[in-house]
Amino acid sequence: MRAGVVRILFFAVSATFTLCAASWGQMTKAQEKQEMGTESHIGKLTGHARAGEPHYRRFCVGCHGVLGDGEGDNAMWIDPKPRNFTLGIFKCRSTPTGTLPTDEDLFNTIGRGLINSNMPQWRPLTDQDRADLVSYVKHFSPRFASEKPGPPIQIPPKPEVTAERIKAGQEVFKRVECWKCHGVEGRGNGPSADTLKDDQDRPIKAFNFHDTERFKCGTTDEDLYKIFMTGLDGTPMPSFMDNLKSEDAWNLTFYMRTLQPMHSKAKEIAGQLGLKPIRPNQPAAQPEAPNQPAAQPETPNQPPAQPETK
């Protein structure tokens, strides 16, 4: 009797799970069909997710996976790990931290690639192919259906690089503690470097400025300025939008240029200055006291003058 009851309960539970799985599968299929209508807009180009699917399956699925979750067949061999598109979190953006990238941001990343990673420059793709691929990448995350990209940050005109700006940039590098991750020479070997993890709790390396002429998200001074202000979401690199004025960010940009291997005006000026790596534990120089009037020599006490007597 008891065995019969157990069998009945087992089949009932199995049937329930089967129905739930079937229902989940139907919802997923319907949702997939709806999301395949995702579009992207880059200039005069309009990308379509359905047209981007074959490009994704040819060029991207091996690392980012069929579901866009970063669990492709090659993922276990790759460091840093492929991005999980379902989270809707991206490093290279022109938008404030915590917000979605613009379609143009994703378009540029596909064409530019990511330095120090297995993400190459996809030069075989036409602009229309890239626009379609942007749409397909977007369709993996529900964030793109419910949120709009953040407003692109404004980059003020770049000032002239000067010795004063480079020295000021070095002080910013010390003050906001860039050296804790990137090291005092920008080699990615700071005291916190070995503890860094990404948003999925996986080890990640700090950027080594001595290794390359490029940055994670571009090559120009404006690109580096943008990184300081937007941060690299999904990594320990924060946004300094609330901590740095535009002048500070430009000065820091010029100083970071002195750490790179190629010749630049900033590096030339640093050589002329004889600029040395920072010393984090050294107290900041104190301003000189203003000139004080010279002290007057003390005179010994004199007895009061006595009136003359005749």
C-alpha cells in the first residue's frame, strides 16, 4: 500500500515538473521571438538582431556561448573571461557608471576589440554586419528592453600638455590612489593587484600601462579621459566623475601618458623634468611660510635716566 502511494506521488511530482518545464520552454521561445526584434541605431545604420544571429554564431559563440552568458566552449581556456551579455554590464561606454552603453559604444567595441584580452578587432565585418551584431548582443539582456542608455558624458576640449599639468597629474595619481592597483610605475603590480576580482567574483588583473600604446577602451587622450569618468563597469575600476574635476582628469591623462612605452610630448616633458615615480608614504610637501620681518635684537634693561644735578 505504502509503495503504491509513493509511486503515485513520484509520478505526480514528475508530471508537475514536466508541465513546468514545458511551460518554461514555451515562455522562453515566445520571449526569444519577441527579443529577436531588437534593433540598433548607429548613425544612418539600423541593425537587426535576426540578421546578426549568423555572425554571432560564426564569430562569437565559441567564447560568449549560445545563451550569451560567457560560457562558450572556449571560455574555460580564456583569461580574462568572456563578458556575460545577459547582465547588460559593459566595460567600454561613453555613459555614466551603472547605465547601459549606447549602440555606438557596442559598435565601436566590436570594431576596436579589447586590448589584453581574447576579444579581437572584427575587421572582416562590414559596418552593417557590426550594427546587426550589436542588436543580437543586446537581445540577450532584458535591460535593453526596459532601460535606455545613459546620456553620454561631455568631454571638454583638451588643454595643452605642460610640465605643470604633468606634475599636477602625478599628484592626482597619488591622491586618488591609482597606485594601489596599477603600482607606483603603472605596471599593474600595486599592493592590491593580487586581490582584484570582477563582478562575477573572478580574478582580474590591473592594467599595465608599460605594455602597450593602447588602453582598454581606445587609443586617444579623450578615450582615457572617458575611462576615468565612466569607469569600467564589471571591474574594480571605478568612475571618478564625482571625485575629479575636468582639469584633474586631463592632468591625470597626461601623466598616464608618461608611463607608456611610445614617444609622446608628455613623456618628453617628463624626461626633461627628471620625473620620478611617486612615493606613497612620503608626506605631501608643506608650503613655505610667508616671509616674516626680521626679529629685532633684544636690548638689556637700562636704568631710568637720572636728572642732572648741579
